[in-house]
Amino acid sequence: MDFAPVDYESGAPVAGSLDVRWIHGTPKGHPHTDPPIQVHRYDEHTHILRQSKATSFEAPFLYLFFGNDRALLLDTGATAEHDLFPLRRTIDEVVRGWLAANPREGYRLVVAHTHGHGDHVAGDAQFGECADATVVPATVVPATVEAITAFFGFTDWPTEVVTFDLGGRVLELTGIPGHDERSIAVYDRWTGFLVTGDSVGPFRLYVRDMPAFVDSLTRLVEFASTRPVTHILGCHIEMSRRPRHDYQAGCLYQPHEAPLPMTVAQLTAARDAAVSVAAKPGVHVFDDFVIFNDLGNPKRPSYYGYWMWSRIRNRLARL
């Protein structure tokens, strides 16, 4: 079948729409009204999905990029059960619609991950051999350093920048360990998106390896300075619109969330903040994020005290 290829180079980065109110949970005592998955079309070749807090308080964001030969789904959410979290069925519907507008044969889906934590890989099994996998075959890249480097062709992990061609739509990937040793950042030339997983965004930055984290953010700042980055996009929202206020962990209703996208200036601020607290284990609150330094060390200052303080603070602020 002949098809007209999409031109993913002319005019890039394109201006899509982030005019969206994300599903953000339901007040306590009220029935859940959010759909299990919200799908937002940034442009006809790019979709951002959010998991409902009714299925997981993590409410992660997922990213779907279409190229001429294949699509890439970044992350599979926090819930495995397709009855509660019908991710494969949702992706199939979006892919089916894209193929109807852009018909071609032999199309495939690649499923990869921003990192390997459970709230980003739980839905992987839905992309195996299952009854509702009816549109295109899927290849799942396991969230291990070995699988990531082999599939994407890294030879100098994590500092190397590699390209991954979806068919005229070229992505650039680099390793950004610190939050998780398997973390990657993905830059999409078509939209100008720089997807940073759980490493940078309007949320709590849980740092398990601070030297690696500082190095990763330093490289990301340098990377962003040489490319037309339109939005820094993480995988959660945990901060409120009020500076220095985050919603407590496990929160199921976040009516006044901070915006999802960040700027390159905020990325630089996160790098500078990490440098400033690198030798100071504990919790450090900034306007747009909170840094948890040395999370994995039980001898460090109590994080429980921070949770209690933030809960009282948010109640007083009526967040």
C-alpha cells in the first residue's frame, strides 16, 4: 500500500495544544467521576495520557509519539489490571484512529520507559499476547540498563546521546540516572518536548544517588541549551499552584495542581538547587519542586516529619 509520509522536519518544533485540565481526583466521600485514563491530543501525531487517581494515587503521565513506521509509548502506568486500567485498549483506539488518517502497512508499536519504578511499568503485560492486542504488534523494551542500551544502541551509558527514528520523526535519548539507575530523557524534535520522567518536574524529586543526579541534570541543561526545547515534561504533578507547597503523598484529590510543563529555566533551577543541597541530606523545599536527598539512607533525617508537617500546612492552606 502506498502512503503519503508525514513530514516531521519542516516547521519543527510545531505548536500543539496544552490547553487541558487534567483529571485530578475526587474529594473524599464523593463518587469517582474521572475516566480511568485521560487522553489529550497535543497534535495529531502526539498524545499525552494521564492515569486516574481512582486507580492509583500516583496518577502518572504517559507519552505516545507517532512516526511514519512505528509509534513509541513511554511508560505503561501504575496498574496492571486491564479491567481497572484499560491501557492497551485505549492505545489501540488511538492507534486505530491515527492509522485511519494515515494508512500504511506493517506499522508497529514500541513500548519503553522513562525509568523502571512500578508506577511506570505496571501495565507492560497488557502489551504481550492478549485478546485485545488487535491493531498493531508491540515490542516492549524491559526497564533494565542492559535492555535499554541494547535496544537503543547505547555504547557509552549514560552520557551518550543516541537517536531513535520512528520513521522521519527522530527522537534523541540519553541516560539520566540519579532518581533511578535506569532513567532516560527523551527529546522529540517534532514537538520540542524533553520528557524527563521522575527526574525533573512539578513534584518531589526523590534522589537516590546525588552525584549521578547532579551530573544528569547538568548534562540535561547543556543538552537543552543547544536545541529548541518547548516544554520540559515529567510524569507526575505533586506541587500545587502555590509556590513551595506540594500535596502530601497518597493524596487522591489535587484541585489546584501546578502546570505539567516546565521551562528550560526551571530545569536549570532544578540543577542549581540540586548542586546547592548535594552535601545536605534531607528534605529541601523550593518553589516548583521538593528535593529528597539521600532517600535510601535510613540514618538520614526523618522524612515522616516532613509528611506530617506538609499535611498540616496543606490543611491550613486548604489545598
